[in-house]
Amino acid sequence: MTNAEGFLGIVIMIELAAGLIGCAIVSIGYFILEKINNRPFRLAVLLAGMAVSMIYVGRGDAPMMLTLSLAFGIPLAVLVPPLCFPERIGGCPGIYGVLKCYAIVWVAGSILPFLFVVSGLSMVPFIYWHTPFSNAVVFVSLMFWNVVLATVVYRVLDRGNHRKTAV
């Protein structure tokens, strides 16, 4: 095994661990926030959680920040559409629908750090210097696009549930 293969194995194991931690955060967050009837308060709690996540993962370089956000930021982004805007996705999908959506978004998020490095985008000076401002811009855009991706995934999953079968 070469050093590159070993490093790749470590990164994949970190992403798998981040996915398991994210599943736990999605489940706990869903069950706690589902009990609250005030949608603006739910959104405020999720945004506060994302801010804490940004403070926690925003100290490293961009690819590591993207990888660690799989465990702490992306689960909260996946909870925004069903808990705050369920009418946009066809109703609240339940815990299994939320976990399915997180699994799909997690796969896309697992590939993103590799694409970020391979494309050379991580070497753009604005991102490479990883100042607090550049990390905040990367993290906020990541959360925004993950909420959009989660909304699309929920709509696709909802459309699959309402298919009519031929008699």
C-alpha cells in the first residue's frame, strides 16, 4: 500500500464516520424539533446550529471543512425543508424519508472534497488562504446549496411515493 492509498483510505473512513455521526444528529434533531410547533423558532435553532458548526469546522482548510461539515452542518441543512417549509416538498416525510435524503446528500457531499481538490479550486488564493472570511463564504454557500439539494431530493422522493400503479 502506498502513502496515497493509505491517505485515501483514511479520508474515506473519516467520511464514513462523519456520515454515521450525521445520521445520529439528523435523527436526534428531527425528533426534538418535530415537537416544536413554531416554524420560525425551528429555523432559528437550525441556523444557530449551523453557525456553531461553522465555528467548529471553519478553522481548517476548505477540503477538510467540507468533509467535517458532513457530520455537523449538512444534517442541519437536510432538516430545514421538512421542518420549516414542508409545503414546498409535499409534506413532512417522516424520519425514514429524512434519513434517505441525508444519505443521498451525504454521497454528494462525500464526493465534493475530492472534486474541490482535483479541479484546482482549492488552490484559488481566496480559498487557499483559509481566512475566517473565506471559510465563512465557503461554508455559507455549502449550506445554501445543500438546502437546495435536499429540497430537490425531497421532491423527487415525494414524487416517487405518489406513482399510480396500473391495474
